[in-house]
Amino acid sequence: MYAWAIGKGARRQALQVAEHNVSAIRLYMGLGCVEHHRYRYWVPVNG
């Protein structure tokens, strides 16, 4: 996938993974990715 994207001119990527998915995080780190930020989810108090 990376080779295809680079061939199309991509210079960046965005990945989203659950923080408890340690296997995926290790995979992405092994590919040179680093954490940029985390999402926060807001729900109604009565929800």
C-alpha cells in the first residue's frame, strides 16, 4: 500500500487505531509511524 501511495505522490498518511490495539500500534510503529494525537468522545449525560 505504501509503495502504491508513494507512486501516486503521497507524502503523508493518516491511521486511526484503538489505543488498546497493541498489535496494530506495534505494527505501525515498526513502519515508522508515531502517535500524533488522541480523540475524545463526548456523549450526553443522560445518554
